[in-house]
Amino acid sequence: MKSKYRPIQYSGPEHEAAVQMNRRHFLGKLGMGIGGAALASLLPSCGNAAFPSNIPKPLAGILSDPHVAPKAKRVIYLFQSGSPSQMDLFDYKPKMQEMHGEQLPDSVRNGQRLTGMTAFQSSFPLASSYFKFQQHGQSGAWVSELMPYTAKIADELCFIKSMHTEAINHDPAITFFQTGSQQPGRPSMGAWLSYGLGSSNDNLPTFIVLLSRGLIRPQPIYSRLWGNGFLASMHQGVQLRSGKDPVLFINNPDGMSASQRRNALDHLAKLNAKRQEDFGDPEISSRIAQYEMAYRMQTSVPDVVDLSDEPDEVFELYGEDARRPGTFAANCLLARRLAERDVKFIQLYHMGWDHHVDLPKDIIPQARDTDQASAALVQDLKRRGLLEDTLVVWGGEFGRTIYSQGKLTPDNYGRDHHPRCFTIWMAGGGVKPGITHGQTDDFSYNIVKDPVHVHDFQATMLHLLGINHEKLTFKHQGRRYRLTDVHGHVVKEILA
């Protein structure tokens, strides 16, 4: 006997997803639906009427309240890739003038690890700096003649001369600074901040990366340094490039209007929302969030990178290189514009500090590339009232040796990698201005006062942003991870 009811006919992609349901998916869906509802309740909707209301907002962090009162709202990290020579820039060692050419005493090196580039050297001749130093500002900070613009803002800076790390080669050392581990695969600092704090701007990513390079043998930079690791992919850094397309693949294809793109994204979001409901995969939510962010960036990114509204006096402040996209100076100016728009973590990488040979010649253009623009950024932020809640950091992955790598001549030397001590500076964002923290020996080889480890630096940065570094964790493969691994303490002496 035939039923009097006709079967309902389904068609379209939503039906394609529905017919894949089996018993296992049905049972799993019972729990995942509840979990998805809980997740959606924790994070507000995207605020677009056409966007499905059950999709969580991508830019909200997991911390409803800070652990401590934050001093900084954002970070601009001017990473100097290749490791600048501390004793040629900021760590003045006058005794080396007297000992130039003599051998590094065994009692100083004390059998410490060397790289493969100098491990088989028969001698370790001391190389005093080729450059003159002077004290500057009321703080009396010693700064090399290579950094005249930085010298002018010495009273705004906190110099940390006792940084140290375990890594002795570039890639693990940079990875350590950026992720808290020498092994690739962990989330980067910007990704941790995106995960914890989210963003104050719905139209730009929480974490943006800018690259520039000097002229001399730059060490390569890998995109995993701003990766999300085991966090959701929405937390990875977004690279802004110089040229016609600052962000790849966000523009509409030829022949597609903005309204057509919006309509396509809305339908795609509904399909992905259905998929999320069925399978509970958090990466589906990340995919939806990234599609939506890409759409919003079609208007927000061109506005950020268009410098035509900047007056001439701004370019005079940052230097003429700021008019050339892709330079460090232009990226510093972009960093200020991103800070004005409340981007949470802005990472600049400037390559070219790897001076194993010909240091006196090669470090001059490298310093020229970065000195004026770095100082201008601090000044510009201060006059706009942004420095007090923006933490600016300048530094590389490790330091350089006081002895020369290879042959030492009266006006030429190179320096090998040195993880035992090096200098960075910080400004704004709750850091004491006009101070020097830490001290090295007469050879800038060992720390004699107030050591600061990489994990201590990371813990302090998080503290300034209102985060207890021990409490921002993520469970992965049965273990709770954090940026500082199982180490680190806040360097309270540098806090304002």
C-alpha cells in the first residue's frame, strides 16, 4: 500500500552536508551542539546583520578580565634580526681600548660554548669598538655615535644590558624569543596575545607583521615566527607587504562586485556554520572568522597603508626612507598608524645585523636604516598621547663576542654569536624611562648584575598587558602550555 504522503525533496549544498550524518555523527552532535552553544555564549557575534548570529566573534580573547591592572594596550616590537653588536651600540667598554688585540682571558670565557665558526680558532683577539661613545640625557646613558637619534631620546628608554638566552644560532634563538621555545611549532607572542586579549578593532587583525631588510647578508625570516602553533589559526599574524596588494587574496576577483562578494560570504558562512554544528571542529569557526576579516580588510587595509594624508613634517621626523614602501622607516610609520587603530601586537622584523666580518663597514648603513625611524616612532607616539599605553621594544635574538672572528686588523673585525649577554631597549607602556638595568663585565661577555632571561622578558611584557604569564595557558596533547613554558619571572625593577 502506497503512502498518501509524498517524500520531501531536498537539494543544494546544505542537503549534501545533512545526508552525511550517521549514528556516530548523531551521537557526537548531541554534545558538540551544546559545546558550540557554550562557545557562542562566551564570544559576542560579529555585529554584521547578514552574518550568522551563531558564529563567534573572532577577535574576542578568552580573558574576561585582566589578571593585573594593565599599563599597556598594545606592543610594537622592532625586532633586529641577526643580532646587533651590543658593545658597538649601547654597552660601552672603555677598558677594551687598552686591551685591543690582546687575547681574551681564559678566566672570562671559562670554557663556555662557542659556535662552529670560532670553536677551532687558535686565538681570540679582543676587538674594541671602532666607534665613539658619549653619555646622553639626564640619565647619562652611554650610546654609540652610530645611533645619534636614539641618543636624543635616551631619557625615554629603559636599557636592559643583561639579556641572555640559551640559543647560540639564529633560527633557534629567534624562535625562542618569538615563541618561548627553540623548537618550531609553538604559538608566537602575538598569537598568545590574540588568544588571551583579542582585539579592540573589528576591521583589522589582532596581530600584524611587517618585514624589511638591510643590504648586508640578511638571515632568512620564516612565517612560522608569527604562526599560531596549536592555537586556532585565527590567531596567527597577518603580514602586510609593500606593493600593490598589502595582503594577498583579500581583493575581489575580476568581475565580482562588493555586493556579490558579501552575498557569497554570507551563504558560505551559513554552510560553514552548519558544518560547525555537525562536527564541532574549531577550525571551521576560524575559517568563517578569517573570511569575514578578509572582507572587512578590503577597506581598512588600504586606509592604513595610504600615507598620502601624512604631512611633510612626519616624513622629516621618520626620514625620507619613510616615503618608500617596504623600508624600516616606512614600516615604523605604518606601525604608528596601526597603533592608532588599536592593533594589539605589531611586529617589525629588520634583517641584516649578522656581522661576522667587516663589521665597522657593514654596521654603519644598518644603524642608519633603523636609528632615526626607531627614535621617531617613540617621539611620534609620545606627542600623540599613545606612548604611555604602547610598549615599544628594540632588540635582536642574542649578542656578539668581544673577540674578533677571524683576523683582526686596526680598522676591521667581525664578531661571532654571543648568547651570554646582550642589550635591548624598551619604552612606554608602563616601563620606567631613563634607566639602565643590568650590567656586564669589562668584556661584555658575562653578566655581573641583574640577569634577565628571555622568559623573564616575556613574563614582563605579558604583565604590562595585564596578564599573569602563569595563567594564560592552552591545553594541547594532554599538557597545558604557556608562552614562558615553566620559567620566567616579572622584572619588577623596570616597571614604572
